[in-house]
Amino acid sequence: MFLLSFILPLLIAFLFIRLILPPQETPQRFSFVTGFLSIGIGLGVSSCISFFLLLTNDLVRERLFIIDLVLAATLGALLLYRSKANKEIETVRHVSATFPTSGLQKTFAIIFVSALALALVIFVILSWRNPHGAWDAFAIWNLRARFLFRGETHWPDAFSEHMTWSHVDYPLFIPTNVARGWAIVGNDTVVVPILLALLFTVGIVGLIVSSLSILRGKSQGYLAGSVLLGTPFYLSLGASQLADVPLAFFLLSSVALISFRRTLSSARVFFLAGLSAALSGWVKNEGLLFLASMFLSLAVRAIISKDRGPHLKEISYFSLGALPVIMVIVFFKTQFSPGNDIFANQHFHLILSKLTDLSRHYVVLEGFQRSVRDFGGWPFSMPIMLLFYLLVVGLHTEVDFKQDFIFPLTLLILMLSGYYFIYIITPQDLHWHIRSSLNRLLLQLWPATLFFYFSIVRTPEKSLAPNELQLQPLHR
């Protein structure tokens, strides 16, 4: 029962992704990417279903299993029907670039596997020491889950005005998934939120490695995964059961899917990217900023492009994928969620006075400078090390400025700007607010930033090769 509570949503998502993407255009080894994407999309869909079951007070084991089995059977039947109807097309796989195996690749593989094994041991130790997670885990996410699981018809009390200290306006992705697991198991065991945290902590690593392995070669994927696993703060935050790591997963999955546009040659990938981006808004309020930033970044890319037709089609698919989850978020925010504490009791003139207060800008800028410099808990500055590595190996020769730079830079600037101005207008003590949250906000962007970074830098093999032509991608 316990395993099925997670396996069935992942199976549903796997079948759904296979159904959405044209099989003849799917690159080799994309099944690994699909498997890791299924973690977020599957649990996102199960969360939305659980939320609507709560509205009818039917969050019970039998109803959950029936819905999951019906969905899995329906998607499986549709996939089988398409396979038979297009049997000749299904057998023709998209020819994707493969990269030669090198000694460096084997070395990076050993380093990555060792880092993964050590990370899993650390995760288990941290979870054993703090099975209920960090403060936000038991004071916000798991507390809300217990209201949903134990409250029966009184579960809306989770959003009581007497609990504003618990950020009752936060979305319900984590609480509904935890409550769903508890409903299936039959009790509120700590294992459910721990396993949920583990899935996303490992899922991010698997997604970045599998995606970059297809797009840029296995060495690049192993290298990115090792850097991520070697980030001390990433592991501690993952084991803390907070929402920042699941949010980072959806940010990464959205940008990774968009990066596959040229490989998949199908705009349908933007449907999945839109779904992932919208689910980030169902995880945490910062996800709403990400969703808006994605729309604006895609619009900027379309505006500067000479041929806007394909980009407008991509935005349409993105919007279509995001729409169902946006409707769920709007329903929750209008029917259950009270006002956000950042904007509550703040009138226009008060916000304007904060925006024009230069001392606040100085404090925020100084906080950003310090947090970026010391990010991740490394004994040295990893951003500076990555900049130095870029200067040594250089950019790979196929970088497209408009495609590979404008979109990620616009997205990153919009996200950081949003964080910046929220700090400027915050009603909380400014120093405390920056000290307690900025490192978590930066980690939300860290996996996607690493993905962009290793997408544009040259691979170690090419940077060390005396003749780059000898290591061009091979085609089968």
C-alpha cells in the first residue's frame, strides 16, 4: 500500500508523457528523462486530485486507488491504441546525437556514483536525526497535512485566521501529497514526508544528469550532477522536508523541457513545460513568480526572433499546459487562502516609501552580494569557481545567443528582481527576512542555473582534445 501510493502516480505521469510526446521524435535514452519528470508531474496530478477529493470529504484509500487505476488503465489503453494505429511510425526512432565514450567519462561516472552514495547516506542520517523535518516542515507543511488527514469535515480549519503565523495562504502540493500517503497507509507516519523529500532530492539530480547526457554528453551530465550533490546546503535542505527542493524540481523540469525543443522538434514539449511551471505555483508562492517570469521570457524570445510564428505556437502550448493547474490555484486562493502576509495591511503609500528608501536597497544588495558569494555551504565560493572553469574551457561552438542566452538570462533576471523587490517591501524585519530565507531562494534557482551553465560550456573532452574535430558527436 505504501509503495503503491507513490508508484501509481509516477506510472500515470510516465504514460501521460509518453502519450503527449510524438514517439518518432523522442531521442534515444529519453525514457530516463521521462521517468524523472514523472516524479513531479505524477505527484502534481495526484495532489490536484486529492484536493478535489477533499472538497467532497472522500480522501480515502479505496477512492484514491480506484481513480489511480482507472487513469493508468485509460492512459495505457490509449498508448496501446496509438502504438497499433501507427505501428510503422512507432518503429522509426528519432536519430539523436551520441557522444564517444572516453576515459574522462568513466572517471566522472565514478565520481558521480560515489557522490550519490554518500549523499544518500547523509540524507538518511539527517532524516533519522530530524524525522519531522525543519521548522517550516512541521509548522507549515506537515501541520497542514495533518489537518487534511485528521480533520474530516473540519479540514478547512487549516486556513483559520488564528493560524496566520503558519502561512496559511501557501499552496497545497506538499500537504495534499503527504495527506494522501497517510490516507493510504492509515496513519500519519513520518516515513511519508521523508520519502516525498527523498524523491525530489534524488529526482532533481537524476533529471539534470539524464537531460544533459542527451543534450551535451554523459560527462557533462555526471559533472553537473556531482556539483549539485556536492552542494552541502542542497542535501540539508532536501532532508529538511521544506518546499524549496520540490519547487527547484519544477523550475528545472520546465527549463529542461524547453531545452529539448530543438532535439524533439515538437512544440508539444511546451505543453509539459507549461504544466511543470504551473505546478511550481501549486508548490509555493514563489512558483507564481516563476510562472509569470516564464511567460515573459518566452515572450521576449518571440519578440527578438525573426520568425515569430513558431514561438507563438510554443507559447500557446505552454499556456494550454499551464491552464488546468492555474485554475486549481485560483480556486484555492479565492475560496480558502487568506491574504498573503507580505501584502496584508500594506497600503500604497507605505509600499512606495519603502521602494524609495535607499537604505533598504543597500541592505538588500549587501545581503544578495553576501549570499551569492557564500552560497551553498561550500568551503569556497562555488560561483567564482564556475566562472573560472568557464574561462578555462570556454563556450561550446554550437551556442546560439538568442536561444541559449536570452531566454535563461531573462528568466534569471526576472526571478532575482522579483525576490529583490519582495525584500524591499517586506513588512518583516529586513535583516531577519534576508538572513532566514535568501539562501533558500537562491537554492530554488541553483539546479536550473547549473543546467543552463553546463548546457553552454564545452565538455571536458573537447576542451582537452588537441583537435576538436575528432570529438564531434557521432550519429547512428
